[in-house]
Amino acid sequence: MNILIVKTSAIGDVTHTLPALHALRHHYPEARIDWLVEEAAAGIIAGHSELARVLVSRRRQWAAQLKAGSPLAAFREFYQFIQELRAVSYDLIIDFQGLLKSGVLIGLARGRRKVGFGRGMEHAECSYVFLNERVPAVSMDQHAVHRELQLLAAIGVPTAEISFTLPLTAEHRQQARELLGRHGIVENSSLVAINPVATWETKLWNGPGFAEVADRLMAGGHSVVFTGSKGDRLPIEAIISAMQQPAINLAGTTSLMGLAALYERAGLVISTDTGPMHIAAATGTPVLALFGPTAPWRTGPFGDQHQVLRVGLDCSPCLKRTCPLGTIDCMQRLTVEQVLAVATGMLAGRVVGGTS
């Protein structure tokens, strides 16, 4: 049996689909399972032991080539990709993405059953027109992990066990040890990782707040490292420059699995609502997540060991990249004292709440 998972982006969303992969592999132990993903999130599943093949869509690169006036190169690479996609005839293709970009690729793929949610899912962009089996829409006001498992349950795949398995290797873990060691952080250090940047301006907390939280955690005997993408280095440098104590900027220095191995070593990860938050949660490390415009019951860190901190204004969650009121109060009203109180409690082993 040949199965294709279609979940193309983003990092957090791809991480949310790992339990679905586990359920499929458990139900179809002998099946060939492939995964179609975009380049930015491919590191979450590259080399995964439960996958036969990872098909990488370089959609953004093709769009950039078109914009730069190189249409022939873009069309040639896209054609080669489609040839690779169509090289296997699938018995089952599952659309976990539910967007037009995933629907088009499913339409181009060769598959006997093309399954996904039907009309009624939020932001679905009519992707269901490319499916020949449409599962009735479910409520968006439940966690993304549960929504995806409901899709599998509707086609007869048992989903009682929820397991996140990342393709972490001994090499990834050794690289994390060496990276931290170069900065004087040894194996038995009490490590806190802070991931302060997000792509939406409405998800950002204040930089001086992160600086004070990091200073006070370090004064309490914890080592602190900041993480993020290569593009996050400058904002993180600004945070560190406001600190009284020297902190470490590791943004852009690891692969996604290298980042996961680093989070594995931490006692706590403090993060805005962004992809690395979900990577940290998947490793099992407790996460303190700062939420404002988005809904943690939909996309918060999954598991009872995590804590979500939010103000809970009447206008939140608005699910908007730009604040309609121009204030971003849902994030800016979070205080240093609130963050520190929850962080120190979690480091002491006291966890309240969770998102599951």
C-alpha cells in the first residue's frame, strides 16, 4: 500500500501532523508512506524512520525565479518536481493542509483515494474540489492535532495513541552538546531557552521584557540561550544589548533537528507562538508560551506539561497579523512578573494547565 501525506507548511503545522504519521504507520505497518512538504519545514521530517520518501516543494523558490525574470528555470524545476510526484501511484493521499496550494498538488498526483475535509473548514480555499473522498468538516475550536486525528478516524485509522516522534539522531544531540559547550554550558547546567521572535507583529512581546526575564533567570542560577532563525539574530541582539548579564544568541546556528536537540537539553523553553515552540513541545521539554492574537486551544503547545500565558482581552483571539486597534495590548499587557512567576514555578516542577 502506498500512502502520501500532504502537509506542506509551516514548521508548527508539520510538527502537529507527526501523531497522524505515527497512527498511519501503526495501522499500516507494511505500507510505503511518503510526505509532501515545502522546503522551510522539510527538516522536521527529513530522515524520519517511518517515511520512505520526503517530496520537497520549492514553491517559494519557484515564485522568486518567476519574479526575477527566470520563468524557464522555474517551470523546468516545477515540471521535474511533478514528474517525481507522479512517479508513484498512491492508494491513499491525505490532505492535512486544506489549502489551494495543497489541493492543486493533490490534483496533479496519481492517487486512487484522495481524502480530506470537505466544505465548511475555515480558510480551506475550496481545496476540497481536488478530493474524491470528503470528510465532514469538524470544529476549528479544538487543537489541530485532534482535528487531524479526526480526519484519520473518519477513514478507519485508529488514533487512540498520540505520539510525536522527531527524527533526532545521536549526531544531532552531539552537535547540541558541542554548541552549548563552546559557550560554557555543561551537561548539568540548568538551561532555559528563550525564543522571542515571531513572524506576526501581533505575536511579539516587548524586547526589554525578555531582557529582564533573562537577566533575572540568570541571577537565579540558570543559563539562558536565545534561539530563532537566521533572520532573528538582529532582534535578539537588541534584546541581549539591553541585558545586564551576557546571554548567548544561537539564532540561525542550528538545523531544525539541531534546535530540537538543544531544546531537549533545556529545563524550560519560553516562546512566542511560533514554529520552534511546537518543536520544543514535541521534544517533551516544558514550554511557557506567550499568546495574544491566536487561540492556544487551537494551536498551543500540545501536552499537559506546558503552560500558556495570555491576558485574555475581549478582542483576543482576533487571529490577525496586524492589530485592528493598533495597540497589540493582548501581548503588551503581559508583565515581566507574570512571566517570571510562571517560569520559576515550572522550573521548580509546578505546572498548571496545558493544551491538549
